[in-house]
Amino acid sequence: MDLGTATLTPTTPAVAGKYGSWTISYTVGPLGIDSGGQILVAIRIVSDWGVPQFNDPKAEGFSSVSIQSAGDAKIRASWQPRVHVRPKNTAVALDVYDGSLDPGDVVTLVLGDTGQGSPGLRAQTYIESHFEFFVLVDPTNSCDPRPIADRLTLPVVAAEAASLVCIVPSQAKAGEAVPIFVKGEDIWRNPVPITDPIKLEWKGFSLSPMIDTDEMTLTINEGDVGYLEVSAGGLSCRSNPIEIETTDPPNKRYWGDLHGQTGTTVGVGSDDEYFNFGREWAKLDFTSHQGNDFQISDDYWAELNETFAQHHDDGTFVVFPGYEWSGSSPTGGDHNIFYRKEGMPILRSSHWLVPEVPNSELSPANPADEFYRKLKNAVPLSDVIVAQHVGGRYANLRKYFDQELISLVELVSDWGVFEWMLWDAFDKGYVVGVMANSDGHHGRPGAEGAGMTHFGIKNGLTCAFAQTRTRDALFDALKNRACYATTGERLLLDFSINGALMGSLIPHKPQLEVTASVVGTGPLESLQLFKGKEIIREVRPDTFYDLGTSNHVRVSWRGSRERGRQRRVNWDGVVRAEGCQILSAAEFSFDVVADGIRERNEHEVRFESKTTGDRDGLDLILDDAQKGTLVFESAAGQASVNLAELTAETPRRLFDFGGVDMELVVEKYPAEVTETSLGLIQDIHPDKGARTPYFVKATQVDGQMAWASPIYVGEAEI
């Protein structure tokens, strides 16, 4: 069907997050367009392009429409966030009225019309080799717009480098060369190649490490723990910490992001681009692809399995075949499915967007308990891992769970921080480990950013302990919960009970010994030992135990409105100092570029902030933090603290704001923290006759966190 033609200008690369102007000219096809017909210019639902508007010609996003026609037809332009079928949900809708459009008439849409003072339209914040504007036409007023043949594409490239990133393996053997990877990132976390000379300096105890900047390798001939300080082009960074062992450890640390999608489902980019990014730019050891099941046809599932096999390389880069079972939360919610090998079946929650796929004994499989039953009949338990996660749909583990299948819960993704998943599992007596990933939709596994719309934070990472970087070894590690989760930084976290590795089930004894340690990617705030949901031991740097005269006050807030899709909390507000003065204010742990401090004077700080389970905050230096009052006023709630009540004995006040873990914390904080390692040894006395989970959590001064998979003391079988 000839629905007309369209052109896009310019097609030169757009710069991520920058303003520009793009013109789409559509020529009406032989059918014409009736009064009441429609033209859609759609983009993918995951896009974070600026929102076009048609009312204020001086404001951001102003767009205009014009017609070249001999007739009297008019066009009403509007931005519609949900006007078409997923994934092309969002579109500029051009509705024809007061006449019809003849074949050959031309409709011109200028997105980001700068002619009257608008700065233009902001491009999306993530790179993409072939971003596409989709033009769809409904010529007959039948509410059934269909795509034209022309593809309107342009590349989106990274902005200038705003930071450096250095990634090294977390463990290495003395005397062997360690690869060093350095890249730039723009403010949106897009990778930028470094062309300036790179300076590297080892910070550890070794006296004579060898650094080869031509080969980008590090060689240390003795045991050590340290990091590299890196500088290039006026930027600097610190690498993740690395342990140099004199002998091969029984288990090595391998890093992965197990959860993301591409343009074939709801994300962007090709599958090849996705896996190449994870290997080359994020330096992942393992990954998976988790497309929504109701968008995966049989043909695409077969193609995906070929892609999994093509990119998997034992010893170098491990790819787990998989998909996301995407039932609604009332019927079970999102589950990640990972297979040991290719050729396994896909069991869908529905065939909603693949109606051509016939129903079978296996698919669809819904609700979750029916899915569990069918999956166990179709696949050996030894070859499948099921994990529960929180995305648009949250996993409803209080209602649906299968201990034989489910090994892990996802505590962190781009959607936010979901520590409550672990609390739910403890309340129900389940045995689970923890993982953290991205659920990235922008084709950057292992290095996703929050962007400007759907997501709340950058990606998490999962660290697995395995003997080798092979699919079998890593699959077994994840299935046995021998892993820990972080908010994206590669902390070195260790946790054992009487020598048993994290994730283990061990028999009850009246007394056991916990050993835990952490080496951070920056200064550390705490290392906490939990018995279930209760903190039973906390270790902090010495400076946290002498806060009586500190004039540094940290004000932080966190949480979600609800467990579901509308979880984002608006904290926009002000912190006001009464009876004292604010000498300086700095942002703490803000993830979204659009958030942060907006105004500041000696008595108040105005800010914008949104959280989805994560923590944001402000670090204030006061002229005298022993007197006066801090008042917190925000869209989420209000509180005030008499600073004289923050003492060395009680340095913090906590306010419960409801929702899901919504809270405000006002606390005295050290003027400086330098310690990057903490450890503890603790005797525990588990309850007899019960299976009791223990785990540790590490928190850095910058807000980055890591959680060990629990060790369960009690019954040895599950």
C-alpha cells in the first residue's frame, strides 16, 4: 500500500542530550487523507528525547507544522505519549480536520523550531547507530495508522567526555600482566574514546609495579591490594580495587550485567551491538539478553539462540541464553530466565504482541505457578536459573515462588533499589541470593545511565565467584547464590561463616564465626552484619565515632511511593537553616542529570530530586552545627531537627515518610573520610530449630552499596 513518502533533514549525527532542529517532510500518497485522518511521527517508548510542544515558540521543544496544499485542510498537532502499539507508543499526532489532503500535498513538521527563539528540541541522552522516526498514516479515519515505506534515521553520538573510567580485573596473580582499560564518559554515561596521553600511577603497597602504557597492562610481582590513579586530557579517576594474589585463588571474581533488552523488543540497537558493548565498552565477564516474552516470536527466539552462541566465548565473554517472563504483578510479575545452553524453549506469559505464535502445551504459561510447573516439566532443573525482578511489573514473590527454580532476587536495576525484595523473601522463609543489573533498554549493558525519563538510577552489577570464566562455572555459581550485588561499582566484598562462601546453606551450631571485609572504590561509611532484617554489628571508620564538634551535616532521603510502575517519589524542596548559616552545600548521590541544587544562599538550599528506592541528599557545612534548626520541606513531606540534639551519642535523626522505605535522615557526618577498607570478625549464636539468614552490606561515603548473598544457617536442605 502506497501511503506516501517522507524525508528527514538533517541526517548528520545528533549529539546525545544536545538541542537541535529536525525537519520531516511528508508527501501524501495516492489514497489522500480524509478529514479525520491522521499522520503519526512516532519514537520508541524508551526514548528520552525532549517533549515537542506547539504553544510557546520561545520555549524548549517548540515545534511547528505547515501544509503545502491547494485545499482548505488544517492540521492539529499534539504530543501523545500513548497513541500507538508498543514499542512505538509515543508520537507527535497530526490530525487532519476541516478538509482533506490530496495526493501530492506536503506536510512539514519541524521538531525543535528555533526560528522564534526556542533553543530547539533536546536529543535523546544515549548513543544509537540508527535512531528512527517512524511515520505512520491513517488515510481513511479508521484509527488504524500504518507505516510508510521510508525509514527516517540518523545516528546519535556521545557528547564530550566529562569523566574518566578505568576498569581492571578485580583479581590477578602476581607476575602476570593485568589488562587496563580506560575510557571517557559523557554526562549521560556514553563512552568516549580517549585520545590524549594517559598517565597511570599505582596506589598500593608494592614498591616496583610495572606499568606498560603502550600495552595498557599492570604487572605486580607480590601480593597487594590497591588501585590505579588515572589522568588524561584534564580528567582523572581511580580504578576499581584489584587484589594481587601470589597463588591462584580457588574462586575468582567475575562481573556481569544479566539483564537488558534491544530494539527487537522494547529497547534500542541490535543484538550484536548490545553484546559488543558489554564486552568492549563495559568490560563485562558475563551477560544475558532478557527480551519481554510477549514480544519474542518463534523465529526471533531461534535467531536469538544463534546470536547467544555467536557472542559466547568460554574463557573470554560468557553469554547466558534467556528471556524475561513478563506476567502482570497480580499473576506473578517479572521473572528473569537464564539457561545453561542454547536450544531451550521459551514459555511466554502471553502471546500479546506475537499473535502469529500458536498456543502450545508450553506457551502461554500463566499465572506464575503454572509457568513454574510447565518450566520444570520442560527443562532440567540443573539447566535453568529463575530470578525475580522489579521493573514495570514487580515480581510478586509473596504470592508466587518456587524454591526449586528461583535462586536470586534483583536488588538493583535502572528502575531503582529494591532491598524490600530481600525482606519479602526472609518473611516467607525462602532461600535466595542477590543480583544487580541494569534492565537496560538503551543498548549499554554494564554502563547504563539514568537518562531523563523512565529510569531512576544507573545500572547495578553482579559479582559471581567461580573457578573459571566459563558458562558452566558461572552458571553454577549463580545457581548456588555464590554472588553479590552492587549499585554499579566494583567493590571487593567478602563474607563467610566458618569458611562457607556467601550463598551457602550450613547446619546449625551453637556458635559460628562470621568473617567479612570490603575494599571500596572510594571511602567507606559502614560495613553492616545482618541477621535477617536486623543489623547486629556495624563497623565504621574511626572518624564516625567522634562527631560531636563536626560542622558537617548530611541530609538524605530515599524510597519509593509504591512497588509498581508509579514508584517515583518527588522530593523537590528546600533545606532551611535557622539560627545558623550554610557555608557550603554539595549534592550527594544524585543520579539524574536534571536533578540537583537549584539555588543556595547562607540560609537555604533549594533542590530538585526524584528517587525510586535509591538515596539522594545534600552535604552541608554549617558555621556552627551545635545550634539552630534544620528545616526540611519537600513535596514528599516535612521535618525539622534541633541541631543541639545531634550529639556524639545520637548523631542522627530518622523520619518515616511512608510509601516503600520512604525516609529522611539528618545526621552529623565527618569532615573527611579516607578509609577504603573495613572488616569484621563476629561470633554469632543462631537460633536453634530455624533457618536463619545472615548477610553483610557495605556502604560508601558516595552512597554506593554492595550486598552479599545471605548464608543460611539451619536446615541443610531446601
